[in-house]
Amino acid sequence: MDSAELLDLLGNENRRRILRLLATKPCYVTEISEYIGVSPKAVIDHLQKLESAGLVESRVDDQRRKYYYISENLRLEVRLSPYGFGAKSAYPASTRLDLTTCRHLSIDVNHDNGPDLSDLAKELNALEQLERELSMAQRWVQGRLTDVMEKLGEHFDERDARLFGGILSELADDGSDAESLARELDAPLPVVAEALEKLAEQGVVERVDDQWRLRS
Amino acid sequence: MDSAELLDLLGNENRRRILRLLATKPCYVTEISEYIGVSPKAVIDHLQKLESAGLVESRVDDQRRKYYYISENLRLEVRLSPYGFGAKSAYPASTRLDLTTCRHLSIDVNHDNGPDLSDLAKELNALEQLERELSMAQRWVQGRLTDVMEKLGEHFDERDARLFGGILSELADDGSDAESLARELDAPLPVVAEALEKLAEQGVVERVDDQWRLRS
């Protein structure tokens, strides 16, 4: 599901309360209705929206009573700064994800623990701590990104800083031609071409054939 | 600002479009209105909500025209799984945040670069890549957490897995008494006390005086 649909769903306090309740245990409509103090009809409306988005599912128990539970596993990240606004939703990665491909990050959590409960307890504790650390690191990175964008803003007109920053960041990895840069940055080619000429005048980038690159 | 207020604000497509536009450049009301195809009156309503929440601010330019820009810098993270639903919003950390306190995480980004533009370009590029890596790591952790909760669910009744998991995770760090556990887990003391007795019967935890701890 895309982040816009998810934000629309989560933009309702009662739906958030329903999800919070279902995350503690599967529930019948009457339980939800009593717990959050909303009519069964309204609860059913919310559940239908959550169900058609795939966030919750229902089953029927031995007494033929229908109960609801959370069926989805996902993350949503929203970043807002003077230099960017973006929301992305993603599904948790499988355990086989190869974190060794990370260039700037390394993680140390032993997850070859034994099968018994005290091993599981230790793993759960370590993962919860790692989760907090990753969240802290994300905030640190966002703070640094804003600082760097502000420094770039000292070199350019403020309205240009985002575009110029984008171009410089792309070229830091590898040389590129103007068409590819325009595509990557989702900006009109003439605007990108003009920005490249300005950066060349300042001696920051140079052109070799049709490839632009940072001057070292 | 708390995550509930932020989710309420972001649960509106036009407000998200306004933020996306303002993240590329500061704008007048007429510019926003034309760009997103919504009446100036409706745009002003949205801007007032965003302004009173502190997400945007306005200034008056040399021609006395009012323009709006994003004034806030924040992150929102939402996690949904069968075992938990939580949203948290946080402000980016200052550059002096000490990441060396992390037990499970280490980060390698040189941020003592020089002041010139090509250094800034390299730092921007490295930070953007680190941000993607952290996001990938967060998805991996969430996947692992769900796996561990499922394994715990094999040992207990499904309705108990979350509480028992919480208790075990707390005790993995250090011994604790029942009252403190109940407070940490926001659960009624009798429920926590009963769970501890069950875990003791299974030989997973033991009590020494009034302290409970994992049996190694």
C-alpha cells in the first residue's frame, strides 16, 4: 500500500485507537465498540476501511463470532524539513537481508540464539534496543542533512539550494550527463543545464565530453 | 508536537501537496492555489492549520506580499504489526549527539569535511546513502521482532505472547520486581504477577527475594 493511502487511514483518531487495541489482542466488534466508546456501526465502518486496505483481517471463532486482528506488517516514515517532505511506507525485510552491503552502517546483534525462552528474551531485548538506536541515528542524519543544506544555501540563492544540492550529491557518486541528472532529480533539462553551467563557473564541477563531474 | 496531531494534519492529501510544494520553495498563497488547483480560501485554511501546529511560518517580502515556508524539522515513524502499533514523532538531533553510546550500531560517515562545495557534495551524498541504509536496517529489525514474537507465541497462548514477551525482554536487561514491571509495561499488577508465576512454573524466570530474573 502506498504512503498516501496509509496516511489517509491513519489520519483518524478512532482508527488509530482500533489498531492500538488490536495490537494487544484480536477483538470482536462489541469489544472494540465498548473499549473506544464508539457505536458498533461506526466501528464496522472503520474496520471495513482497514480491511479493504489489507491492514486487518477477520476470522470466525468456534461460537461463530467474527473477530478482527492485524494482518499487516509495515513501517511508515515521514520526513519534514525546510528542504524536503517525503513519506514512504515499506514492508519489513526478511531475515535474509544482507546488511553487509551497507557502506556506512554496521550492526551487531547476535541472532543465532538457541530456541529456548531465555534466548528469545535476550534477542527481543537486543532488537528493541537496536530499534531505538536506529531511530536515534535517523534523527541525527536528518539533523546533519539539514545542516549541509543550510551550508549549501550560503553558496547559492536559497531557492536554488535544493536543486544544486541534488546535482552535487548525484555527482559525488559518479559522473553523469545532464539528461540523466534531470531524470534522477525530476527537474526540467534546461533548468539542470543552466545550474550545471553556474556550478562550472564557480569551479565546482567540470565537463568532460558530455559527462559532468565534481572537480576534486 | 505529538504524533497524533501530526497524523491528523498529514491525513489530508491537499495539506501533503502543500508541504511537498513548500519543500521545493517558499510560496505565495496564489502560487499554491494555482499549483494544487484548490481555491485560495481552502489553501489559507490548510496553511492556518499547518501554521498553528508550527509546521509552516510566513513572512512578508519587499512588495509586502506574504509568503509561506516550512519552519519545522521533524520525523514521524509508524510501526504496525500483529504485535504492535505505535507512532512516534521526533526532532532531528543536534550534531553533537553521541552515537558511540549505541550498543548494537556503529556508523561510519566522515563529517569533518572541509568547507568547500565538493566536500559538502560528498557529505550530502554519504548522508543520503546512510539514511537509506538505516531505513533498510529498521525494516530488517521489525521483521526480526515479528519473528521472535511468533516464536514466543508458540510457547504461550497467542493472547499472552505480547505480555510475556514484554516481561522477558525487560528481565533480559536486569532483574526487576513485579511492581516495576507492571509500570514499565503499563499492565495491571495482578496480571503481571500471574504471568510471572506461569513463567516460573515453566522454569524461565526465578524469584530471589522480591526480584525476578531470567534463569540462565
